[in-house]
Amino acid sequence: MFLDKHNGYRSLVAKGQASNGQGGFAPKAARLPKMNYGCDIETNVMNWVKQCKYESSPYSERAGGYGENLWMSPDNKMDKTNAAVESTAAWFSALQTQGKWLQATPGNTLNFLAYYFGAQNYTQMVWQKSLVLGCAVAPCDTMTLVGCQYKFMNTVGGLIYDVGEPCTTNEDCKCYGCLCSKEEALCLVPPPTQSSFWQWG
């Protein structure tokens, strides 16, 4: 469910259908990859959320420099499906609530104000160089805690994604062996290419 929700939101952005809360839409994405799921990342984030601390995990505990999104509900009996739906919706909603800060910097890069005011939850979900995620849900005494970690982390000054018309051919993805999912407007990146995709311009 977490993977499906992330890719659904990425598709929405790529097609130019994601409202930015300013009367417009987030810019279309030219070569946004479809994400894959990493069980190793799930294990890593589960080790954190099961401690029931609603705070970011130390960078030293994020193998590979993973990015991270956290969310909590006071309903400590929430099922995992609802937790996935509500947490991803909350993170993605930062586009509407903090979208104005994302417009402050040309080139579709993540600026400090957008990061500081919370837009990084949204940008992490659609970060072009994040190809793999893992998520976990932990029932705690007073809450349900959700965490997702991402390879790779969004960073201030970094490119959120390449702006342009979404792919219609495999060549539009501009990476070796990649396939265009025209219906989703996302690029399918094969495993041999995933390790190097983040290095490409």
C-alpha cells in the first residue's frame, strides 16, 4: 500500500495534476522514476518506529543516508492500510499548505524556507533520485507511529525533479534500459541501473 500510494502521487505530479495550493499545479515531471520497495529499508525504519518516539531518527541509524518521513495518529489501534493512506496523504498535502515556498527558487530545487516550513515531506515523496523506499507501522501505547525511509535523501539546494512534459517513449527517460510507463507518466528503472541513476543529470 505504501508503495502504491507513493507511485500514485508521483504519477499525479508527473502529469501536472497535483494542486499546489496557490491556484495552480506543481510543474510536470519529465522523467520521474516509479519507486520500488526495499525490505532492507523497511527493517531499518521498523527498528526506529517500534521505539515509539515521534522524532526523526539519528542520521547514524539510517544506513546509506536514507531520507525519512514520520507521521502519527492518536488512534493506537489503527490498521496498517489506513495508516498508509493517511500518512502518505498528510505528507503529500505539504504541497498545498507549503507550496508557496517551493515557488521561491527557480529550477525546481528545494530551498531552505520550503524545507524549514515542512515542504520536505512532500519533496521527499517525489524526489527524482529517490528510487527505493521502505515503510513501517508501529502500534504504541498512545499512538500509531508510521515511518518511511527513502534512498536517497532530499537535500536543500538539490533538484526535486526535472521539469518538462512527462515521458511518452523510453528514450524520454534518458537512462539505460529504462521504460516509459505512458499511462502513469513514470519511468521504470531496471535494477542494474538503479544504483547509478541518482548520479545522472
